[in-house]
Amino acid sequence: MAQFAQIIVDVPTLQTNRPYDYAIPLVWQDQLQVGIRVVVPFGKGSRQVQGFVVGTSDTPPDYAGELKTIAQVLDLQPVLNTELLALAKWLAQWTFSFQISCMQTMLPSMMKASYTKKVRLTGAATPATAAIFNGQAELDFADLAPETIKQLLKLQRQNLVEVDYQVHDRAKIKTIKAIQPLLSVAEYTAAAAKVPANAKRQHDLLAYLSAHATTTAPLSLPQITAETQLTLAHMHTGADKGWLRIVDLETYRDPYAELATAPRTQPLTLTAEQATAVEQITTAGQQQQAKVFLVEGVTGSGKTEIYLQSIQAAIAKGQTALMLVPEIGLTPQMVTRVKGRFGAHVAVLHSGLSNGERYDEWRRIERGEAQVVVGARSAVFAPLTNLGLIIMDEEHESSYKQDDMPRYHARDVALWRARYHHCPVVLGSATPSLESRSRAQKGVYQLIRLKERANHQPLPEVTVVDMKDELKQTKEDNFSSLLLQELHKRLLHQEQSVLMLNRRGFSSFVMCRDCGFVLKCPNCDISLTLHMDTHSMKCHYCGHEEAIPQVCANCQSRKIRYYGTGTQKVESELKVLLPEARILRMDVDTTRRKGAHAKILRQFGNHQADILLGTQMIAKGLDFPDVTLVGVLNADTALGLPDFRASERTFQLLTQVSGRAGRADKKGEVIVQTYNPEHYAIRLARHHDYEGFYQREMTLRHQAGYPPYYYTILVTASHEEENEAAKKIFQLMNQVKPALSPQAVLLGPTPRAIARVNKRYYYQMVIKYKHEPQLEKILTQIMQENQARNGIQISIDREPLSFI
């Protein structure tokens, strides 16, 4: 009988980043399971905190004082299984984070918020449940005595009760009205004899109740109404006469309800390349090998069909599958494909869902009601058991990396889970990250190359327009004459076009032409961006917003001008240049509202627009058969950044967006506008030459000593006073330096590229290394000694995607 529990408490510091021992009250002994949340007293005084049970034991800990006792049990069953608890422990060490932060990252936000817990029956009433519920449909967990909770724990193991979480003033469990028949068939027959013959609806109700008198589960009112036209008003009449009881029946929120009735798709005939890929992946699954496959396939080569047929093989073995996509903008189309193949077996997890929808989808997964999960980064923590396959589409995407604690990369988590479940991982991309491609070259990953499009159509022809020459002939700096000509041609042929601009908003900044003053954010070292739809200036870092200035704040001149180009400005220009064109804009500003991504893509897919104009979110995954022209308005944006990955990102973006053209039977064309037509990233993207780019870029990375030839760690110190941030980062440098070997390289310390964000100054140093046995230890020590003391904040980011 377990008498003691080891608990990770919700106090996120490294000093408390370990399990604490607590005594289990007698009523919960032998009932408490690992993964359940509890409330415990912590520290001095009467402070109570939430925690996770990570272990139980019969043996008292080696502790001289008196152990504190668990105050409250929050769950009837574990919310984190054994695998996820082990994953949290590893992730905390790997990302220099707190175990409690990692555990909370794995749960839907509704389970982290303030909530009440309701216990309700899941099966037929028994004498044991009747004694506890006393005729009530549900009980408030907080009101229950310890002895009652003990009984409920036993009933829960028998699947007779379940616990639900309801958030105060936020999303609650969705319910529909249902009825429970209360009489026998004979009693309904007797009741019908007493009802006047002209009371037709009452007779209909009694006939329905009589037919379902032996049904133990509540009958949903929407279904009854659809079958009989009986309404809630008729049910109230029946309830008043004692024929039935009206109850609330839990139902799931379904974010993709419209797909439920869509016809199921059938597996497509695979090309030889696709068939070989599926065979290799499924063989690894059958042999329970945690193999990593890198599927490098040109855009349109049918990677999605490989994913779907590999998932089908995992399901056929009774296993589950996880499929990650990089952004919620991509999710609607991918969900449509996966749900079209596997129907109700699919659950979806991403930030575009409401809190209630995410909570319901998480519960479906946790209860084993979904065998396939599709989602963005955080879906990598989905509580799937018996995983047979993990897929990571567009594996090169930076959105797979979490920016704040825990700073994890979804790929690292996916590989850990694959090792745990002995199942294969599939990393797919037309332009793999250099790290993944080099691992494939070394044989760490198995490379699968798809060199042809699935429809055997050629890759679209790419034309590069030198905007330096264009500006000599015309004042138009956003549209070359060739691009305008091709857009007009698509309108005549009723074909569609996609235009990508690497910036949102109306203009980059506003500047006074008399004194050169640029309006900056008061909290950050960055200029404010003009947004005409809200008639405001916004900071894209801290969210600060203010009115568009009419007068220069520096010299009071009225010569305020807009500089740069944004999606709103391009949209306005397009409406003047091509007044007959129907334009849809897709950027962060137009997709803030829930469901906006899916709505815009649905409108474009239904030919309600001729041109889709957007930022990077339109570059990946979109598959529209009538898109025959893709235009890139400013290919140089990323090249100007002081970032060693600038060329890689530019090449990936151009290759990905080019792949949106000519995906069906119609020939595609791509026009790339640039001021650097000779840059190797643009030149090689023009020819869809990933292998050529890989060789060239790897040579440059080797010469400069950057990943994948070195591992990197970014250490940042921040404070509201610049002096304090600078002083701290130099202290940290002096602490780290003696622990490094001569082979390691330390860059900095320097101010961050944008040194001030949200009223805090940031200083950083970068450690480049190949093998440093003492580094982990010294970095953990740094985190332990510098927990937000004197306003200083320290962050350590393993393998950052950017140093700026």
C-alpha cells in the first residue's frame, strides 16, 4: 500500500526543479496514480500549490522532519501518462527548463486555468453510484469528502464515473438536451389510455418513449426531433407528467463538423518512387525500428499520399499515428485530406481552435477515440498510446521551434517519442534543413528522394526579373511589366494567381522628409509599421499601437511620407492596376479571427477570387489546380538580414512558393522579382536545384564554422536597465569561458540586433562547439544561480534558429 508520493510542484525555479516527498492520506492510499494532479502545502506558512504525482512508494523517505500531507486530489485518473512524464523530465534537461513548465506545456490550456471539476455517471446506475449521486446527474468535485473520493476512484476504474473540467467564465463542456425514459412499456401503454385522442403529439411522445423504454443511455433531443418532429416543449410536457427526465448530455465540439459528411477518399495509385517510400516506412514500422526517414521530394511529388498510406498501415496494425504540420495556415487543407481518408478517427490540435475545441480534441485522444492526430508544434505532445508512426511535414520550417520556455524543437521531441515507441519518423520537405540533409548524408537518417511530380508534369518555369533594370524604365517598384502582363493573361483565361510579399502591413515605416525622423516604438528599438485597415501604427514585437502622425514629433513638419511596401499597400495598388481582378489578402492581420485561414482558402478554392496575395504563410502546402502563376514581389527581404541562415531561408521560400504553380494539368509559371538576380540562392531556386544549393551552402557553413558543422547555444541576459543586462552577460561569459575547450568558439557578448524589446534590454553570447563535456553542467549552474534575481532574466536556447 503506497503511503508516500513524489510530487513536482508548480513553483517554476531550478531550485525546486525536483520531486518533493509527501505523505498520502489514509483514504487515498493505494488509489493515487502517477500522473494525477494534486494540491499540496509548500514552503513556510499555509501556501498551497498544484503539483503532479511522479512516483509513489511504501518506503518512507530519508527525511528527519515531519512530512507534509497531500491536501487535495484534482483528478480521478492521470492526465499525464508514464511516457509523457518521462518526456517532461528529459525535455527539462535538454532545454534548460523546469519540469513543471514542460508538464504544463503538454496539457490543453483549459486544464491549466481556474476550473471546477464535475463527476458524472458514464454507465448505468448501480447501488454504489446511487448512494453517492443520490439522484443528481453530476457532483462538484470540490465539495466531496475524502472518503467519497476514495469510493469514486474505485468506480472510475470500473468505468462507471468520469471527471470533467469546467472553466469559470470561459469555455465549458458542451452539452445538448437529452431525455431519459422513466417508465416501463406497460406503464406507457396505461398512460396513453388516459390521454385524449386529439392530443396527437402526446401520443407520439408516449409511443416513442415506449419504444425506447429499455434504453439506459440518454436519448439526444436533436436526434428525436429529426426523427419525430417532437420539440423541447413536448419534452417539458412529458417531464411534468412524470414520463421522462430531461438531462444535459455531453457532446464534443467539432471544429471540422462540415467534413463529417464529406465522402471518404480512396488511396491513390502510387508512382514507383512513392511505392518504394511507403514500403520502406511500413517495413520499419513492422520491425519496430525507430528509423528516421528524410523524404526529400520536389513540390507536387505526392508526399502527402505517402503519409496517408503509411498512416493506413499503422492503423491496420492497431497502432496510432501523429502528423505534424508547421502552421495553422496549412492545417485546413491537410485536415481535409486526412479526415477525407480516415474520417472520425482523426483529431486535430492547433492554436487556431478555441480553448473548448482543443480541450475536447485532447480528451478524444486521451480516451483512445482518435487514432490519428494532425496538428501544429504542440501536437507533438498529444497523449497517444501505442504510436506506430510520426510524420513531420515541411520539417525545415522555423515554426517547429518554440520561442519561450521550454524552448524545444518539435523534431527533437518527435525523435524521443519514436525511440520510446520503437516506431519510424518521417521528415518530409522539398527543401530539407541543412541539419537534416547532412544527417541523411552521414547515414543517421535514411534518405528517400522523389525527383518527379506525381502527375509527371514538369516543375514550373521560373523567370527572374532584375528590378534594377525595371526601375530604369518605369516608376512602378512593386510590379514589373512582365508580372503585370502575366497577371492580366491569367484573368483573361480565368486562371488563378498567387502573389507573395515578405511583409505585412501597409508600409514598413513613416519618415519625415524634412528632418529624417522615423517614428519608433517607445518600448522597442524598432520602427512602427503603418496599418491602413486600422489607421494606426503598430509594433510587431510588443503590440504597442498609436495613431498615424500628421505632424513630425521632432520638427513639427507636415511632410510625413510612407516608405517600404506591405501587403495592404500592394492590395491597394493591384486594385488600381487590375480593377477587374478579385483579390484575397492572407496575412497575420486578415487571419486573426478564428477560422479565417480556412475561410480565405475555401473562397480561393471556390474561385471567388482571381489573386491570392499573402505573406510567407501562402508559400507552403497550398494545392489549387487552377493556380498557373506565382509571383514573388521581393525575393531579397531575408537576404538583407545579418543571419547565417538567410540564404537557406530565401532558397526554401522561393522553392516552396514556386511549387504552388502548375500542380494539376495546366502548365505553371513563376516570376521572381529581385535586386540580386546573381545571388546563388535565387539562381539555384530558379532551377529547383536543391542538391546544388545544399553543396554550395554546406561549403560556406564549413568555412564559417556554423551548423551543421557546429552545435550552438545562445545565452541571453535581459534587464530594464541596459547597464545591468550588459554587466550580467559579461559575468556569464567569464563563468562559461574557463569550462570551454580551445576548440569551442564564443561569439560576443553583444547587444541583440534589436537591443530593446518591451522595455527590456537584451545582451547575448553564442557558444559554438563540437564536444564540450563540462558545458551542460556550467549552463545548468548558471540557470540555477540566476533565477530572475534583481530583475535579471537569463535564457538559454539550444540550437537557436536565429542569432538576431
